[in-house]
Amino acid sequence: MQIPKSFKLGNRQYSVHFTQAMPGRGHMGEVDYALRKVTIATTSNLTGRSFKTEEMDDTFWHEVTHAILKDMSHKLWNNERFVTRFANRLTEVINTAKL
């Protein structure tokens, strides 16, 4: 999958950026709601290992899931367990869809 440079959610435009590594222990990505910006790491800040394309795809959908739920004012918007499980399934659907 090719990760987009931007996307629209509701009436808000989000930009997508890549960074070498995220600050914080083990973070692979983040969404900044105020700046409407998704950031995805390409390398682990703990091990220096480069992330696989599939891992970055999953991180993108994870952060998009956070943004969608926050936009909906859903109570699970910040529940990492729920967001991770949902994003993993979303990534699977997108990567296996037959067009």
C-alpha cells in the first residue's frame, strides 16, 4: 500500500509525514489533532531497526483510527488496545481486498 501524503476527515485536511524515529518508548506513530498531522516513524528509537512497509502501513491505519474516533467524539478514541485491534483488522482488509 502507498501511504498518502494527506487525507480529508470530515471537513479537515490531515497531512502525513515520516520521521526517522519517534520520541518516547516504542512509539511508531502519532496523530496531532490540533495540527491535523499524522507522523510515522521509519526506524525504531529503541533498536535502530528499520520498520517494514507493512508495519508502517499498520501504523498509518492505527493513527487514522484514532483520528476517526476522535472526530466522532467516540469514547474509545484513546483506547490503545481497541484502536490497535481495529487498525490491525482494517489493515488486513485493505491489504487483501480484490479489486
